[in-house]
Amino acid sequence: MKKIEHRALFCLLLAGVLAAGLLLFCVRWVFYGGRWASFAANRHLYNGSGELSVGRVLDRDGDVLSWVDGSGRRTWYANAAVRRATLHAVGDARGNIGTSALTAFADKLSGYNLLTGAYSPLGRGNDLYLTLDARYNYIAYEALAGRNGAVGVYNYRTGEVLCMVSAPAFDPLNPPENVEEDPRYEGVYLNRFLSGTFVPGSVFKTVTLAAALERLPGVAERTWTCTGSTAVGDGAVACPRAHGELDIAGALTSSCNGVFALLAQELGGAVLEDYARKAGLTGQYSVSGLHTAAGRFDLDGAGALELGWAGVGQHNDLVNPCALMVYMGAIASGGRTAVPKLVLKTENALGLSAGTVRTGRTARLIEPATAAALGDMMARCVAETYGAGRFPNMDLCAKSGTAQVGGEKEPHAWFAGFLRGEDTPYAFVVLVENGGSGAEAAGTVASKVLDAVVNGY
């Protein structure tokens, strides 16, 4: 009798394990079925060359950026410069760019659904509309003028990314041979906007300033005198020139390293780490399911001098361009902003919607009063330092950065900010690797792209 009971109990246990396994499979099927179906080995969706042979990728205006021709081969837009400018958004034939539509959104392009899988009697594949405008990408890529870097512009109310460029790039219709061995294409498969991290330099001063405005009472009424070199700890923090007497707004406008190093020392490492985290610069965002790279603010073993440089955006600081753009959007929005998205809509062969796209919201990245004060100071940077004439018809708030990267290399050039106004809810970021002056190199790229977005030129 006991033997029968033990066997029955064992059978019940096996049945429970089987039921649990079946339940787990069903859950994973619901969440990951599209990924399974769009695996590159599926010859119903991929041709003999390993190219996704279903679906079209379009920009927000309906310009077809990639499609399948009559022979079943994947092809791209007619203009070679546009193909290069949209490479990291659309993808290459072999699927080497993991953040591209042809790789990351293959399930959407295939027309996959839970009922019929990737098979559809309506036709082969879906139309995937990206939020991008191919013209803005073209202008941004051309403005980089062969230099490596990243450019991003997004609507901080809707989350729609209008421009996403990463360079270097190549023509997906005519890819170069031995890409991995050619130094001109170093890191070409990396989407620098989403997946890269870089020394931020002075754009990080917006975080240090936010902390100072909230944690140091009376800081707005204080003044400092910059002689070109400021003693911090057992060393000195240098400025390109002596700025003289400055208040806090003047320190940002002049981008005075000495003042911000002193503020960082006064605030302390724990506070700065907290504000970098709160600003979203050490976390990750999911951009239509694509995860951005996490930045870094690491003060382990740092002394007073290293802390000072960290507050200036140097030391071990690393920032992801997309995360910095979102932070700019949060300043513009008074604290919370839209999470970026790259997918505008998906349509089947009948032109019917094949999926909805939700706009997410961030946590509060900055307090409303601090955001308003910081925005006004950034507007003053444009008026007094960068030149408002370079940005016609724009109420622009921005901060440049010239980030030292060591050795004999030129600094990384940054320019990040946002536009105020009901009709121009845009935040942006420009990074030119080893570009030199942030205001000049990156600022010039930003002016060309924003001119197209705002003025249509």
C-alpha cells in the first residue's frame, strides 16, 4: 500500500513539474515567440544569403528605407549618403548591428502574431515605420563630415526620436571588404547613440549645478574669483583662462572648472553620485525595447582633487548620449519627460495597424524649480557664449562640453540642450569624438540639424 502511495505521489510530482514547465513555456512563448520565429536560421523569413526577406522599413514620412526586391534580396534607399546616415537605425544585410530595425524588430517586420506565427495570407511581412526623419539623419551625418560621433534629437513630449546618427558608418548596399580590419571603421557596428559611453566633460556641470542649487543654501548669491587655477585638495584644477569674479550663473556661462570643482568638493561624493543617478545618467532606458548603455560615476578611492574633476565631468565619468538627451528633456519638461521610442507604427499588407506603440514616462530626474533655474542659465550660455544668431527662431537652452580623453588625442566635443516653446518640444545631443571645442565642433553640427528641424532648411 505504501509503495502505491509513493508511486502516486511521484506521479503527481512529475505531473506538477510537467504543468509548471508547460506554463513556463506558454509564458515564454507569449513574450519571446516573435524572437524565436525571427531567428536568422528560419529560412521562411531569411534568404540563402542570411538577409531578412520580408517587411519594409520606412521613416516617419513614408520614405522607404529598406525593402525586398523581386528577386527576394534585401535592398536600400537610392541615395548612398542617406543609406550611411540611417545604417544604425535600419541595419545591414548580415545583421551585424544589433540595435537596427532589421535585427531588433525582425519580429515586427515578419508580421509575427500569436495566432498564425510569421505566416500571413495577406502578404509577406509588415511595414515598420520608424519615428526618424531620414532627411534629419542625412543632415546630421553630413555635418559630422567624416568624424566619429553621435547625434540625437527627440520630442520630449511624445518620445519620438527624430534623428539618430552614429558614425562611422558604411553603405549597406555596398559594404566595404574587411570592415573589422580597416581602422576607418573602428567600432562601426556599435550604435554610439544608444550603446556607447563617453567622458562628458562640461555637459556634466548641469548635474553638479542642480545639486548645488538644491543642497547648498544661498549658492545663487555667492561669488568666486577665478585666476585660471584653483587649489583643490593636494592639487589644482585649471581653466583655459582666468574668468575673474563670477556668480553661479556666470560660472556656468564661462564653464569655469575651478568653481565647479569647489562645488563638488563642498557637496561631497555621495551627493554627486546620488544626483548622477537621479538624472538617469548611470541607469538604462528601454528605447522601443533596445537598452541604452549605463553611464558611470565612480569615486572609489578618489581624493579631493579627483572629486573636483569628477564634478567637472572628468575623472572616471562616463555618459551615454541618449541618456544625456533624456536628461535635457527632463530639464525642459520640469522634471519628468517622455522615454524615447524609435517605432512609430507597424502596418500589415492591408494598411491596418499591426501593433500599438506606447509612450512611457521617466521618473523625476530633476526638481521643477531647479529645472526652471537651470534652463534659464543654459539660455544665458547661448546668448552670451555660443551666439544666438547661430540658432535662428529658437528659444535655445544648451551646454557645451570639451572632454579631455588623455594622451595626445583631441578632446571629445559635446553640445546638448533643448528648445523651449509649444511648437518646438525638442531635446538634443551631439558628440564629436576627438572633435576639439564643444561649442564650435559639436555646436556647429547642432545648429545645422536644429535649423532643419525648426526652420525646415
